[in-house]
Amino acid sequence: MKKLITIAVTLTAMLLAMPGTSLASPQQDLKNFRQYFEKRFPDTPFKDFANGALAKGIGTPDMISQWQDMMQFPPFDFALAKGKKLFNTPFPNGKTYASCFKNGGIDIRQYYPYIDNKTGQVHTLESDINACRVKNGLKPLGWKKGDIADISAYMASTSDGQPLQVKTPTTPAELAAYQHGKAFFYAKRGQLNMACADCHMVHAGQWIRAEILSPAIGQPTGFPTYRAKWGALGTLQRRFAGCNNNIRAKPFKAQSTQYKDLEYFLTYMSNGEPVNAPAYRK
């Protein structure tokens, strides 16, 4: 019991020390979060944070120039075309993915994730894609890569340039998921005893080996993302698992409550940033 109390006190003290306190409203957290990064990177236009470590004022001119050249012929074009084909291919019952989504699944990425207040569960775009498959008599796809990443990337591409518009948490279910995701973001874990905030707030913009750590704001906008390390598209929760591995923490399963709530919090903290998926990252 004493150990649990110590952990709780330590976590509370850490949260209170961060830009958004555990007692602040989501609106105040969002304001504090933006101000933190705007002050930290005064030369970076707000919408450029969607480019991560390749944003103006964060990445080096050479890095940004090489990335811009690569995007003339993006390495994810074939995956994007495959995702479009899969999205429009009828299920055995004749329906398509479009039948499961508002606006036929087009130009909706900016509203994800959202909370189902009846169940209290966070819905990500990938979870709704698999729910659509099950509803139409098919087995769910793997969560991290492959067809689900390709379909999700195509759907996200139809929202290109649209600002993220995750609904401000107000209901008990929304606030519970938000606070859980927030606590996860700031909590230390793993053998290296690090939090998401350590890399992507405290040390954002700094070099780690041959890479620059990206700011947390704007991170979800480019997912699914094509990473050179993967050689393919991968979902945001695949990246969460990779981050946990990097700090020697046991990853949670993709679409676990922990990762869904983290995605919800992190995306809300990026409200206003433009969707630019699929993106390219090293």
C-alpha cells in the first residue's frame, strides 16, 4: 500500500509540473500545450508542426530539402493506391467500407478518434475499419500494418489539409479517456524510466543519435506513416509500440485501452494541425 501511495504522489507531482496540470480542463491543457511549443520553437509556424522533425525551425535545411525532393515521388504511392482499391472493393454481400462511415468514409479523418459515450470506448479510424469488416461478415485485419494501414491511409488522404477537429471532452466517458491518455503521456515507464513527454516535450527538437526528436504537437496528423525503417506504411499505434520498445518498456497491444486513450489525448492536443497522411518519416 505504501508503495502504491508513493507512486500516486510521484505521478501527481509530475503531472502538476507539466504545461497542463491534472486539475486543468482539456481546453486549458490545449492552450498550455500550444503555448509551450510556440515558445519553444518561435520560428516554426503553427501548421508546420504537422511535419514533425522536418518542420521549419526544427529540422535542418538539408533534411527538409531532401524530404521535399523525396515527396515529389512518395514511396507510399503504391500502398495508397492499394488502399483506395481495397476501400472500394465490394464485400461478399455487395457493400463496401463506405457503407459504414459518415460521408461514405471520405473527408472524415479529422474527426478521429472519438468516444462512444454508451460504451465509454475510444474509436480510432482503424478500429472502425475492422468493425466495418466484422459487421459485413469478414475477419478483422491486423492492427499495425498491411491492408489496414493502406485503407486507413487512403481514407486519411481524402482529408488532406483539413485541421484536426477532435471534439472537446465534456462527458464523463470522454473526460475519463482523456485523463487516462494524459496520465499515460506523462507517466515514466520502462528500464530507462522515461515518459512520452520526456522525448517529445522536454527534449523535442534535440538530436538523439542521427535523428531529431519530434514535438508531440502534430504527431498524429501524418499517420498512417511510411517509415524508411519499416519500408511500408504503419499505424500510429505501431509507432507507440516502437517507442515503448525504445525505452525498454513492454508494449501494450495495438488498440488496447492504453493506446487508444493515448491516441485520443495526443490527437486532441494537436487540434488545428492539418491532416497530412500518409507522411514520410525515417
